[in-house]
Amino acid sequence: MSTPRNDVPKNTDTPDRSGGAQQKSVPKQRTTRPSARGTKPRRGSKVAGSSRPKQRRQAPVPAPQKISAYRRWYGTLHPSLQLIGLQLWMPLFFIVGFCLCYVFAFHAPHPHDVPIALVGSDPGFVAAVQKALPGEYVSHTYDSLVAAKRDVIAGSMAVAYDPATNEFFKASAHQFQVASLVPATLSAVLTATGVATPKVTELAALPAYDEYGTVAMYVMLAWCIGGYMVSMFIGIMGGPLRHRTRMAVIVIGGLVISLITNTLAGPVVGAIHGHWIELVLIAWGWIVAIGLAVNGLSYFVGRFIAAPAMICFVFLSMPSSGGAYPKWFMPEPFAWLNHVVVGSSMVDMIKHQIYGVGPGPARGLITMGCYAAAGLVLMYFGKKWWEHRRIRAIVTGRTTMFMDAQTANREFLGKQRDVELERHGLTSTETGTLKVLRDDEFWEDERATGDVFTGGRDGLENEPLTTRSIPVVRPTADAAQHERSGEKQHSRHAAR
């Protein structure tokens, strides 16, 4: 009969030649540092911790954070009410932003210093316009009708007038409001002086699928909102992320938004015909540039990044873009901001691509590069500043009202969850699973019955419990281990 091999002595228990058990030698204390794998041993180096540690300077104890009386009172409110109150700045911001930007800019658009290309010389026309509409129009003399038409299509001139043929030239594709209002207003001035009604010639007509020339403005708005919202959520929730991770999200998110917006505006809705690839690339570049700028700002303003982002890329950019009304009809500072806001360059690039009007892409590309470069600079310095503030807050134990409200709300929800589970005969284990504490078949708290609108007969929150009190018991580590093993056995039987 064979014997089991479990009693085979190990190497350390093997008897020596004399037949006795081998004595275990006490290992010598190492006096040199062990060598790292793949490197040569460093002979004679001291063992870590053998030398006397250096004296470290004790950091000063931070002063306790001063809490105002208002903050102490605010902390006594319901945690959910605290969070709601701390977010009410956003609707207030929207109200102020819409009133100061949209209502103020669009409530009474009025022409001022509108450039008119005058072919040749006509002192009577200039005098009549200045007398009837002082300060509203400025005449620029051109020697060539071709040059005047070119500037009208490029957008630097509102309309062109040729006194020799008594004819106005306009470009509705560049600015529909200008093409509709300016020739009609100047024609009325000329007829008042005894001149026949001028002829109006269209140089760049709008297509039927963009009857009022608003497609470029709304497509621009979609690009702006998509660009700043991606980076806004990165700034709110992705503070510790590295630059490369943030930029990867911006680049990939910008491509997705560009594909979606241009597909919806073009093939799906039919507001734009053709130029799909070109517009996807233009939108991608603009969304990335806006995203980098907002990402850089987020380091400095934190969870309030929505405010400066919407001010720069929605509230100021929309009325200053020239999409709804040209800059010659907008009050200050929106007329001046037309030179620097992203909306102006984006609208010009869209119109130049799909209609062939407006300035070339050079201005838009320069503006795009400036915003992207500003974002990279803000990211470089903002990350260091954010880390400095973060470490200082950790060391000093400083908190904000929003952080306190989040902590209180998290604790409240945890307690509320345990209470609700207890009402229904359940308890949560340490592993996060739910355990039924009552085995009665078809057991149900009678207060939970009733329709979904009026709730139970007695009211779930106000009436006392009609069942026995079931304590919420947190199982010990052994009980949790036993529960997990029981769940595994049950799953095996079920599988069989």
C-alpha cells in the first residue's frame, strides 16, 4: 500500500549527513542596499532608513476657517434646498444676459455710418442723403463699377449706386436686411428730389431653402453652443484630468458635434445644399478653438464656467455676428465687437463657402487660431493655479458652501435610503445588495398601496407604521462573507 507524499520534507527540513535536523541559521543583517533588477549591485551603499532622518520643518497650523452668520444659517436648511439655492444664479444670469444683450441690441436696430459705394461723382445724391438721413450713410467714391460690385459681394459695402444708369446693386446672400432696407430707403430719398425710381439689381440672390438668410446664423449658434458646452462639463467635472485627456475629449467631441450639426442642417433638414465636407472641417476647427478657450477659462472660474462661456460665445457673439442685423445697424459695443467675436468670423466663413459672398477664409482662420492659442495659454497657467488652490484648500481644510451642501445632501440621501428600505422590509448589506428581512409571502406595506397619483390610503410619509419595527442591521465581515458564499451556491444551483 502506497503512502501519501504529503509528508515529504521540504528543502529546509531535509536532514543533513549526520541524520539530525538542519538548524536554521539566523540571517545576517544586510548592510548594503539590494540591487535593482537589471542593474549592477551598488556595493557599500547604506541601507534605507539606517541613517538618521533629517529634521523636517513643521508646517504652521492653519487658522480656522471663518464662517459667516449667513453661511451658518444657510447650513441649517434642507440639503436639497441648499443645492437648489446655490444653483439659482444661473436663471438669474440668463435673465440679465438676455435683457442686456438680446433685448438691448435688437429692440430698435437703426442704421449708422452705412457705407455706400458711389460710382463716379454725384454731389446731389450725397447732399440729399445727408440732409434726409444725417449720420446714417457714408458715401465712398469708386471709379470702377466692377470694383464697387466686388466690394458689395465681399460685404465691405452695403450697396453700390451708379448715377449714370440710376441703378442700385445689392447682395442679398450676404445680408438680407441690408439688401431689403437700404435700396428702398435711398430710392425714397432720390424720388423726393425728382429723380426717377432707381432700378435694383441683385448680385447674389438667396436660394429658396434659405429665404431670409438666417441659416448661417443658426448653424453658427449650434457650433458655438456645442463647443462651449463640451468644455464647460470638462471644467465642472474633470478638474484633475491631464491636458492631453481634456484636449482629446475636445477634439473627439468637436468632430462628433460637427458631423451631427452639418448632417442635420444639410441632408436631413435641407437648409444647406452641398459643401458637407468643407463645412464639417470648418465646424470642427471652430468647435475645437472654442473648446480650448473655454477649457482654459474653466481653471480660473470653476463651476461658474457657464457664465463667461455664454457671455463670450452666445450673448455677445449672437448680436455682434452680423447674422441677424449687420454691424451698421447695431448699437455699441456690439458694432465694435463684430471685429473680434467668433460669431462674426463663423458667419462670414459659412456664407463664403455656400454662397460665395463675404470676405475670404483668411480672417476666420486668423480668429480661430487666436482663440485656440489663447486657450492653450490659459490652460498652461490655469492648471498650475488650480492645483495651487486645490492643495491650499486641502491643507487648510477650507470648504465652500456648495461643498458643504453636497456633503450634507449625500449624508441625507444615505439615511433616507435606509429608512425607506426599512419601511419595506429590506436592508442593504455591506456589499451593496438588498436583503429581505421578512419572509411572509406577498408581504407589502399597506401604506404603499393605492394609485400612482394619490399614493397609499394612509399616506406614505405622515402616518405611523402599522407593521412591526424592523431595525436596519449592518452585518459583520463574517456574516457578509457567509452571505456571499450562499449567493454563489444559490447561483450554481440555479445554473444547473
